[in-house]
Amino acid sequence: MWGEEPPATAIASLHNHVGRLRRVLSAEGASRLSSTPYGLLLRVADGELDVQEFTALLARARAARAQHDWQDVSHHTSAALSLWRGQPLSDLPELHSLESEVRHLCQTHLQALEWHFEAELQLGRHAEVTPELSRWASRHPLHEALHVQLVTALYRSGRQAEALEAFEAVRSALSEELGVGPGPALRGVHLQVLTSDPVLLELRTTAPESVRAGAQAVVVARDAHDSQAATASRAEATPTPQEAVVRQRSIPVPVQLPADTALFTGRQRELRQVCQLLERTADGAGPRVVALTGMGGVGKSALAVRAAHLLRDQFPDGQLHVDLRGFGAGTPRPPHEVLATLLADLHPAGAGASAQPLPEDTDDRAALLRTTLADQRVIVVLDNARDSDQVLPLLPGTGASAVIVTSRAALPDLPGAHHVPLAPMDIEEQRALLSAACGVERVEHDLDGAMRILAACAGLPLALRIVAARLAARPAWPLGVMADRLGEGGPGRLSALTAGRWEVRATFASSYLALRDSEQATEREAARAFRMLGLWPEQVFTPACAAALLHRSPTQAGELLELLVDAHLLQSPAPLRYRFHDLLGEYAAERADEAEPAEEREAARLRLGVWYALALESARLSMREGGPLPPRLEEEPPAPLPVFADEAQAMAWCREELANIGDVIGRAGNGPRPDLAWRLAVWLFGYMRNNWWTGQWEEYLKQALRIAEQHDDRLGRAWVLRNLGACHGMARRLEKSIEALRTALTLFDEPAGRVAVLSNLSLAYGFQGQADQALAHVREALDLHRRSGGGGRLTAILVSSLADALRVAGQHAEASARYREALALWRDHGDASSVAITLANFGDVLGVLGRREEAFAALREALDTLDRIGDIALVADTLVIAARTHTRFAEWHDARTRVHQAIDLADRHHMTAWLSDAHDVLASIENAHSRGA
């Protein structure tokens, strides 16, 4: 009744419960409840126990199911399911001894559900059972049998689109939760829905004759109703029997779709969306144009052809296909010529209407096409369109005909179109495509090679198909050999992605050359921007940093970036942020090396590096952080710098740009300004003071130190070592911290730098428990600071450090006074992080002094502040201090709670140093508790 930790009143409460039970049960006459040596015994007669009755009903359902007697199966499973009231024993605490029994009961409940829904479907009650089936399927998102039944029920109810959505939902759930795809049954029913397989509508049963007759009557009635509805909805569009015979004899229906892609994989969401839209078009209620847009090689044409094949029955008057040649070899086909082709295909020679010559004017031809399509249901695939001007004259006006347009341009000005943008494939779709092409066993045999291939192809279906084709021609090759040749992004990857007429580089070139050779100056400028951005292909660009690289204003840079997005040569993952697809970035870098002079490439890289250094300086100056600042970079910014209204904006900018800053640090060592590396790494202190625990700052500092050492930069080494010592100290790597700081102390000449290093050394020695060293260094720092006329925020730092050293030395009363002084200084400066740190240490000292209420008031304020600013590491620190303080007052439960919170936080954020400290504190709590301290 209470689990592993019963309350102190458990015995008395149990006696009260038993007494009430006896009174209730005694009303029936004979006592049902009696005492035994093993506990209380409740006597239950046959038919009174719900589990027993449920099991018997399920056995009867099993026997009826073996005879295909679906009426009895439905009856018995309904009775069994009516006994259930949610999860068994859910009102009791977790009892390990009952877990297996509860699990078994839940499994039998699922079995009853499956058989019940199976019986209802076999009896033709798909519409009635769908709501309940949907509810249970949503409760069990990974139980495939229920989802097979749900897809079947939806499809039989005429809800094909919802059936496809139901499949996609369970596919996603299986992938995200278990990392697997749907099983054979789910895949099979999905294929039946996609292909409108009539077998899925059949009720395959060998039930008794009366059952079969009833079920068949339901099917006949439903089919008759559906047939009448379909006839009524399309009465005007469907020719009379006589007209149909004439049409069949005189005008052959054009069927021009290319062969469907044999290995079409993935894109189920987009395919379902296109099919749903154009099914409505066939009924006269949907958009007439669907535009599939995306970068070259992303699979637009394959998706368009697959959708058109699936929709053939909806458009019986013809399926047309035209390659508009908007990108690639040759000249884009003019609408005037394409109109002639379409009209000829719809009215071949000798078909009456074509006896009249075609109009000479393009607009007149477009009008004739609209007239021709008005009373027909035709689907037209316009593949590889250059722009909206090429497509507009080819669109139907009214009626039930549909058009699928594919283009590498965004086509934002295509009127009435429904846009379906295609992104690169996700990892599961890529893996499915590679498995379909190479065989599941081959992929499973070399999973590492397979994953490296997927990384190199970066979600581009064309690249994957090229790799698959090359592997098919080399059956003896392990996948790892091909992965090595692709090099996961190394030089020559684009050259390796070639197979016959398939070539990734040529596909990209057709998009780029369309801009480079354009008659419009803006598009030619965009082509140059594409090349210049290729100088930094891994970067996420904003208009501001792109302005520095391109030597343009942010407005001009933003317009060029948007134009490249519309041409699908750049991606925009978030507002005003832009990046290359991995392979396109490699192609852009090739074009930059080929077309831009070396001096211009170098100048552009330098502009970007200087801009980031100045922008980071601006961000750091907006943060309320004490201590001496590194020397400023006295240069004019190559483009306007970001303006920060407050510290939060500056921190947000650093968070968004951190990866780019790291990239600039790495590249600076090979450029004309290696000092940019240490400047950027050191100026990051303001942001990293609250985020150092991720490990990124340490890597950047180490990289900057190597560059400073290579170029014999004394000032750079001093500042990097000072910050590296602080970073090690925050992570409790105290020996490394002291080593770095002592070296930095020998490199600094000016007082402010030496004061900062001495202060950090005091902290490191304090954490080591070396109170004498901690006090000596902080007092030396204070003396030097006062002699050099210092004040301001550095004074607050030094007073805090002195308080810390006094606390380590056991001089708690003096430490308390110094913490109070430091707290006032930090509050005056408005430094929330330093206020919280000081409060946490102050609370620790107050606890030692026995001032409980003051101690916990300080710790609560510290935790609230740190939670607000999001400093995970300091929250963990403060929780440990709080646990230690509770221990001092013998508050064992609260102490354990706090330390477990710290352990959980450290574990979730991989802070191994905190895990060790927190476990040590937990051990000390248990020892103190066991001693009765």
C-alpha cells in the first residue's frame, strides 16, 4: 500500500482499513475476510474476480477467431474489454513483485483490442470502429498491429490521405524512439494505400455463411454508394458512353510520363501532400498548380513523376511531360514552342481540332490551351522550369486539370501555386535509399562505411544514387572503400560523385552558370557573391558578416543572399541566417579558387576576420564583467558592427556566432593577421564565464595559444594563458590552472594584467586548500592594485578573492565581513553573476557561523539568480554548498535532495568534475548521518 517507505502511521492506518473492510463485507453474511499466519485472506467465489472472467472471455474469443466466426469474436472481446478501468493496480505505489503480472495483463489487454478491431473490420464496420481504433493507436504509438488496422479502416472509409498520415506518424515514432523502420505488415498496407490496391477493400474471411453474406452485403452497399457518389460528383466532366467511344477511337490519350523511379524512397510527407492537393484538383476543388522547388539533385523530378503516376486514374484524359530545360545544357524552351507541343499532343494530326493551324501569337496559343483543358482532366508535369515567365502561359485556366512544376528557382510570383520546397533527405530516408539500392545486408554488414557515405552525400538523393550505381557495378567492394574515396568532404569529393551521365558538379554548375551568364546585372553579382561566400563554406552567414566578406552594405549583402536562396544555391535555416548545403559549399569554393584573384580572396578573408574581432569586442563591452580588458583592436570596421541594447543581446549574439568565431580563430593562424586568433579567444571571456563548461572555450584557447607560440607573440601568449588558467580553475583542474597562471605572470609587464593573474592564482590555491598561498597572492594583488591607483570592478574582484581566501583559511568571521563588502560592490556594478557567486560563498560561511536563516536566504537568492541567467555549472556548485549547509544543521533529507539535484544536473550536462565533488558530499552526508552528527 505504501511501497518501500511506509509512513510512521502505517500500522495504525492498516488496522483502520481492515476494520472498515470487515464491516462492509460482514453485511453479506459469512465473513469473507480472515486472518492467516501469512496475512489476511479474502475469499472470492467463481465469477467474482475480474481477471478470471477476462481470461475466460479471451479464451472464447480465441476459439471463435480460429473458426473465423467474427460475430462471436466481436461479442466476446467487447465483453472482455468492458471489464477494464485503465492501468491495473495504478492506485498502488510501484511494487517490483507485481511488475511482471501488470505487464502480462497489459499485453493480454492489447491482444483483446487487436482481435476486437480485427473482427469489426472483417464485419465491414470500418467507419464505426475508426474513432476508437484511432484513440488506442495514439495511446500505443509503437504497436504496429493497431496501426495496420487503423490505416486499413481509414482507407476503407474513403479517407486515403488520413491513412497515409497515420502511416507516417507511426513510421516517425518507430524511427525516433527505436531507430527502426516499419515492419512488413505496415509497409505492405502502406504500399496498398499508395497504389489504391483494391485488395485492401476486400473482406477476406471464411466465416459461416450467414456472417459472410452479411459482410458481403455491407461491401456491396458501400461500393454502390461510393460509385454513385463518384458518378454524381463528376457528371459534368465525364463524357457519355457514346462520346467516350468516339474519343477512344479518334483521339488517343497522351501518356508521356517517364518511367517511375525504381528505387523511389522517402519523401512520403511531400508525396502525400502533392497527392492530396491534386486529388482535390481532379474534383474541381483544389489548386491547379503545385510547385516543387529545391536545389539541383534534391529529387524534385523523381517526386513529380512518382506523384503523377499515382494520380493517373484521377486524370484519365492524359498525362503530359515537358522538360523546359531551364537549367543545364541547351537553351530554355520558350513558351511559344512548348504550347505548340502541348496542343499537338492533346489534339494529334487528324483529330479534328488540329486541322486548324495554330495561332502565331503566344497569348493566343495559351488561350487555346486553356480552352482545350477546360473540360478535361489532364495532369501536366513541367520539369526544370527556369522562372515563372516560362511557366505562366502553360497553365490551365479553369476546370479540373493539374500542373506539377519543378524548378531550382523559388517561383514566388507563380500565381495560385501551392509551393512544396524540398530539403535534403533526413538520415533515415538516406539510409533507406542506400539499403534499397545496395541491399540491406550489404549496408548492415558495414554500417560505419554506410554512415560515412551518407555524411559525404549530405542528404542529396542524386549523390546517393551515383554512389549506389557505382557500388552496384562493384559488388565486391565493402561500403567503407567507397566512403574512403569520398573522403567525407575532403578534396575531390565532387569528382568522385560521378556515374555516367549523372554528375553532381554538372548539376550544380547549371544553377550557378544560369546566374553568372545572366543578362541581369543583379544575378551576375549574385553569382560572384556565391563564389566569395565559398571562401568560408562552413560558415552560417548573416547580412552583417556577409557585408564584410563581400565589401558591400548589409542591405546589399542581404539582397544577394536572398537571391541565392531563391536560386536554391543557399539555404536559410532561420530568419536572416544563411548557409551552404555541404556539397554546394565545396562547389562554391572551387569557383572562388578558379575565378577570383588570390589577393582578392585574401583581402576578403581578412575583412571577415577583422569584422568578427571588432564585433566580439563590442559584445564584451556590453557585458557587465569585471577585470582588465585585453588591448583593443584599433581598426575601422570593414562593415557596420552589431549594436547591443543590453547584455542579453550581446550574449545571444555570441551564442549564435560561436561556431563562426571558432572557425575564424582556426583560420587566423594561416593568414596575415595571426593575432586575431588570441584576440577572439580572449574577448570571449565575457560569454564563456557562464558557458565554459561546454568545453568549446578551452579548445579555442588552446588553438589560439598554439598560434601565438608559432608566431612568437608574447602579449598573445600572456593573455591566452591568463584566460586558460581561469578556464582550468572553473573546471577544477587546479594543477593545470596554477601552471598556466604562473607562466602568464612571467609574461605580463603591466600592473593590471599581473593583478588579474594574482587574483586567479589566489582562487586556484584556495580551491586546493592552500590557505597561506591563497592569502599571500590576493594580498599581493590588492597591494599592487592600490599602488597603481586602481579601482572600479577590479576592486570588487579582489575583495571577493580575499573573502574566498579567508574562508579557506578558516577565518569565517572576517570572511563574512569581506563577503558583505564585496556583495555591496557587485550590486553597485549590477553584475548578476558575480552577485550570485558571492551570495553562494557568503551563504556557506554563514552556515559555518550557525546563522541558519541568513545562510539559506543568501543561497536561495543565489540559486534564483543563477537559474535566471542560465549558468548551469554555478547552479551545481551552489546546490552542493546548500547540501553541505543542510548537513551542518542535521537536515538530512534536504541535504540529500540538494546533492541529488546537483548530481542530476552534472550528469545531464556531462560535468564530470561536479559529479565527483557531489558524490563526495553525498558520502560525507551519509557518514555524518550515521554518526548522528
